[in-house]
Amino acid sequence: MKKKSFSVLGIFILLLSVSIFSCSRSPYPGFEEAENGVYINYHEKGEAGEKALLNDVVTLKMKYYLDDTVLFNSNMLQEPLKFAMIEPTFEGDLYAAIELLHIGDSATVVFPADSFYLVTAGIPELPEFVTPGSPMYFDVRLLAIQTEEEVKAEEHEMLEQMKKEEQLLLKDFIASLNDKVEEKESGLFLIEEKKGRGRLPEAGDVLRLHFSVSGIDGMELFSTFEREPMDVTFGEAFDTKGFDEGIGYLRKGGKLKLIVPSSLAFDSVGRGQMVPPYSTLIYEVELMDILSKKQVEREAEAKQKAEEAKAKQAQNEETSKIQTYLKKEKISAKPTPSGLYYVEIEAGTGAQAASGKEVKVHYTLFNIEGKQLQSSREMDQPFSFVLGQGQVIKGWDEGIAMMKAGGKAKLIVPSALAYGATARGEDIPAYSPLVFEVELIEVVEE
């Protein structure tokens, strides 16, 4: 049998044809498929060296996007991204791509958006802006690789530096105060700003307090001074250890400034971005009254009865309020069987609103006395919802369904079709009939 032979040129042509055939079958033109299933396009190559391993912490710059929409860009952040490496969540994902990179490498990787959202992100369904099967691109530049031990050492060093800085700031802050500062055995500092009268609190007392809390830089984090005072049971953990101790030095009518070092606050842990680790907190506290638990319970009971009586009165007066409004506005419309009054202002000429369809609406809300409470027009933000799905009050589901796109109407909504016995802040107490001026901007067609 005669053997076939190939020339060098023939072999080259054969390899070239295989390469072209392979590229033509690639789902992502311009991207090479790596052995681990990653589709990647390198832009710059860093120095050859270590690559990220499982549990290593990588620092990188990253942008990810769909064909026509940028979803995230780390350049908008103050610091680059930093996260630990985990096992790939699917073949060819971002973690698998980072495994290929050396420090200094810059590349774009691509994979199905479905896989990212449904597998890596773990959400139950694709967002509306994602077309099933569409590609998702990640531009990545690897800046650093650290082991877990290196990261822990770095964090420890940083925390030690923050601890030293707190001590210096605290010392300077206390030195800057002209007032008499008293240091307690626990490390709490306090200044008596106003003397109170009577006895000191005892365990179980309910302290009615106004207080504010700020950072040592003066930035206010919380305050009750522009609202109702807060009831705190003395002897029970409420806030920081420093605060819980400090309120025990108050007498009725007294005011204290509490300087609470982090050792009596949130220490090395902090409390989110507003309270970093090793943050000294400053409290201004005023004791309005000392009450027993029985007094507080009696107050709450009396308040509840007063609110129930007010709600009952509002319920009894609701019908007359609606009739007064109709007479004042010269409205002769008859209510629907549910009690809704629908007054057409301008007939629409577009699509009919119907249950199950998404609608976009502009609205202005008034109470039955005519006071404007809210307006989507002033916010320049139409409200969208799916009609007939209980996403809005019953009066809206019924009233909007009577309209066509482009139409305008007034809805006079009894409380039974609005919020009923539930108050919605001071402007909408229990059993409040409401008035809406609505414009149906669009009925979204699928």
C-alpha cells in the first residue's frame, strides 16, 4: 500500500485551514479559547510570574458591559476592586479568566450574560435589559495578588495605625476643650453642660432622652432633637457601652457631652462607612424625664385609645367629607359599586389600559381638603406599575383601567379603596379619602 506524503507547505496549509475552520466556529470572533474554557483577548502583557490561586486576594481594575450598555466601571470608585478568588462558578467565568493572568496583564473576556446573572450572581431570572444568550464583556487589568496571610498582615498593620491615630486625635480634642472634662474609670470622658435636679437613674427606669451622636470631626450621624424624644430603659444595653454608662450620670433636666473612645464604642470593627474602626464618638444628651415602666405603659395605652377615637371619628366623617368635596368642586359623577368616583377630564385616544398590562402614569395627590401632598410631575418621574396585580391601591387599579393612553382623569378614592384604617404619616391619617389627578402616559405593549 502506497504511503501518502505531505510537503512542509502542505502541512502549513492544512494547519492554516484547521485554524480558520476553528475560528469560524468560535461564538466570539476575535477571542481565543483557553484550555479552561475562557474566551479571552489580551491587550497588554505584564511580566511573567505568579498567577492567582484559590483563596488569594486579587486587586484589579474592571469594567463590564453588554454590547450597548456599560454596567460597571471601577474607575468610578476611589479604590480598585479587591476580592478573594473562589472556584469558577461555570466553565469560562471571570474567576477562571483571572487564573490566566499575571500581574500587569490587561485583557477582555467574554461569556454569556445568562451565566453571569443566573449562576455567578445567583438571581432567579434575567434583568429586563438583558437579552437571553447575549454576550457579556469584562475588561480586566490585574494589579496585585496577595495571599490570605499577606492580606491579614496588611489589615492588622492598618488597624494598628488607625488605633494610634485615634489616641492622638482624642488627646488633641480633649486639649481643645475649655470646659471641665471628667474622665471615668472606664475611659469615658464627660462634660456637664447643664445641671439636672432630682435623683440619678436606677436600673429599670425609663429615661426619656434627646440625644445626638457625631464623629470627632463634628459630622452628625444621628439626632432626636428635631423629633420626638426617645425612651431608653436604663440598665439594658441600648447603644454603645459609653452611652449606656453616660446616661446614668444624668439627672432630670440635665445635659451632658459624652466623649466615647472606640474601646467603649465599636472598637476595631466600626459600624459601616459612617463609623470606621477606632472611631471616637461624641454624644450630646439631655434627660427630659425619668419614668417607671408602668407610667410608660399607661401613656402608650392612653395614646392608643386617643388614636382609635380619632380614627373612629374620621371613619364616621368620611362620607360627609367626600360629599362636601363633590359639592365644592361641582362634581355630579356617581360612584361605582365599589365607591370610587371617576371624573374624566380629557379622553385618551391611545391603547386601552387593561389588567396585566404595564402602565406609566403621572399623578398629583391631594387630601380631601384640597392640600397637595405629592406629585410625580414635580419629581419629573412618571410612575410605572402592572395594572390589576395589587401593586397599587385598589382605587388606582379600578380607575386607571377605565382610561386610554393620553387620557386625564380625577379619582376620588374612599379610604376603603386606599389605605383604610392604616395611617400613612401625618398627612394621611386613618380613614382618609384621597383625590388623584392622573394622566395615563402610556400603556406598554409587549
